[in-house]
Amino acid sequence: MSPEQVVGATRSLANADTSRLGALLWFLIHADSAMSSLRVTRIRVNPGNTLPIYRDQSTEFGREVGRDEIDWWINRKETDLAEFSRRAVLALKSAQVLKESSHALKRIEVENYEELVERIKAFATKHSEQIAAVLEFANWLHNKNPLAPSILFTYKVWGSTRLADRIAPITQAAGSLEEEPPEVMGRLTETAWGFQSRGLYTYVHAAFDIGADFYDDPSNCDLPIPASRVLRRTARQVTDECATFFEFLRNSLRDIERELEERSTRETRITSELFWRSFIDKARKSAKAEPLTWDFKETLSFWRAANGDARRIEKTKFASDIASFANAEGGCLIVGITDDRKVVGVSDDPREIENRLTATHQAIREHFCYSRDICRILQVSIANNDGVEKICFVIAVPKACEPAAATDGQGSYTYPQRTGAGTIKADKDQLLNARIHEKNDNYGFLDELDQFISERE
């Protein structure tokens, strides 16, 4: 086939059914491109030199998002989890059907390129309802926040190669599908269905690949590339790319479902007074020394420290305790219980309890340095030995996916890390390297506490 014939035959792909997938890809690319531009800024590192050198630097927004867009959206941005979950479940069911059905496409055999296009169009028509359901979810996300569809197109799920294969030029300034020129939407449709990749038609890629192998044999140098071999490879690559697109959409939605389940489980535990009462009661009676994931404190010393340097120093010590959990496996600080595990509470005066809660939040904001707000402070009522209920604070801290610091407020930063032998001052770069594959902040210590509650003495 000539290049003109390939272009003409491929352009016949676009119709009402196939174009829905192009529209879906637009939402993904638009969100991914906008997200990338906001997360990173380029700064020049050699001002004054003739040859400029730049490096990428994460922005404040980039630090907020972290390494996992799905975690960012579900745990920090989404305000209606029930509706989000309902829509995500419907999209996942449709993506699962598309994934399973598209794998059958790999077995098709076609007589010519035009037949391949028609077979894909027939698949789109047959599964128009499922494609529309996934598109509706992406459109709903876009209407909530143009960055939100990026949760369906993450490096974590797709990887760099699969992402790059599906990137096609769009009009970033366009705020909606209707603002895109028809030729852009046509190119997106062809890319989504596997007929284009990295700016070239799949047929051309196949012809290059076959040609490289074919002309390795000098005896073939005067012969044309076998058209049947190019067609077979094109059909295989198109159907493979099509099936891969649906598979990774399904994988993205599964990752979303998993994050929703983890958030639900985590929130149920963290906000459950019964969970914390059960844990604290058992931990108080246990003969075990305080392990890596929890610590009892009778009080927080900065509550009673004088204002000025003395109070600032005590706040820094408290922030170091918090950071030491974050830089280890996560854990919790229980305030209102003495070293010999007697319940004294944080105060008996409700107004004083509120003031101390406010002061604790303020100390974390001022002296605990992390790109996101990850500490949770809960008030839990615990009975002392006389059966009198006392209010204790539980400060829950996840394992941070990046180094967490404590600052003295005067420019000095440390990276404490809780260990079996106590707390050490860790190196920031070592912490970063050790967590390079961690994608989000991890509340896995709650599983350990749950297991501890269930253990028999």
C-alpha cells in the first residue's frame, strides 16, 4: 500500500462509535499534560554561562501530589467518595468487558488493510455501550477538575513506554473536546485504536521492521517488501495495542478500586474509638516493651513550657518524634498514659483539652516538615484503673514515601528515624533512595496494630 492509501483507509476508521475512544484519550492526555506542567518547573543552574544548563525542580503542587495521582485524588481531593466510587465501579465493569473482548481481536486474520479497519469499527459498534461508560467517567472527572482524569493515565500503572506510545499532540489551550480541530480528534482516534503510535502509522512501523529484516539478506535487495507480511504484522500490532489500551484502562480502574478499599478500611480503623480503645487497653497490659510502631507519652512537654526558646525547643522535640515514625514504618503516639502505663489523660478540663489539641496541630504545622498533611490526631476516651474515663490523644503517622524532617524554626533540619534501639539521625539522601519505589504514604502499621489486638497472650 502507498502512504496515501494507508492514510485514506485509516481515516475511514472515524465514526460515532470509534471516536468515543479518541475522546477518552483526549481527556487522558489533556489531564496528563496539564499535570506535568504544574508539577515540575525548569530552573537554570548556571546563570551567566553561554551554554545554559537546566534541571527540573518539583513545585509545591508537585510535592502535594507526590508520586501517585490516584492517592492524591482519592485521599486529598475527592469530596464525594460515594458518588466517585459508584461511577468508578460502573467504569471498571465496562473496562473489564472491553479488556476481555479485545484480546479475542488478536486472533483475527484479514485479507487486506481495509478489512482490518472494518473489523475494528465493528468491535467499537458492538461495545459502544462499554466504551461510552468509561468515557462518561473520564468526562465526569474532567468536569470536576481538568486534572482528575490523570488518575486513569499514571506512570505507576502504564509505565513510560506505554504512556509515550499513546501521547499525541493536542491543543492544550482547548478546554473541551468541542474546541479541538477535527484532524486532532481523528489522530487521537487512530492512536487509541492502535493505528498510530509516536506520530507514525502502525503500517509504516510494520513496513520498517519487516524491511530491516528482509533486506538483511543481500539476495532480496532488488525485491519489494512482502505486502502480506506487512499486513500480518500491522494487524498483530494494531490489535495488540488496542487490547493493551483496554487492559491498562482496566488496570487503572482496579488501582482506583484498591485505593478506595484501602481508604475505607483505613478510615474505619482510624476513626473507630473501639479500635483505639482495644489497642490501648491491650498495649497497657502487655509485657512487651514499646515497639517500633507505638509510643506512650504522659504529656507533651511544650504544653507546659514557657514561651520563647524553651517552648520552641520542646516543639522541635515533639516534631522529631513524629518524623521518626514517618521515616520508619509509621506508627502512633498515645498521649495521656504514663511510662508505667497508667491512664492520666491530657486534661480533665474540656477547654484545656481543646487548647492542647490546637497547640498540637500548630506544633506539627510549624516544626514537622513534609509536603503533605499526613498526621491524624484523635481524641479517645480510655478508662483508668478506677474506671474513670480520661481523654487521651492518638497521633497517627503513616510511613512517608519521602523523607520527613523536623525543624527548629531557625533553619536547621534533621531527619530522625525510629529504630529498634531508639531514634537515630538518618541521612536525607539515604532515606530518599530507600523509598524510591514507594508511591504513596503507607498506613500499614494499622494492620500490625490490628494483628496485635487479635493475638492471644
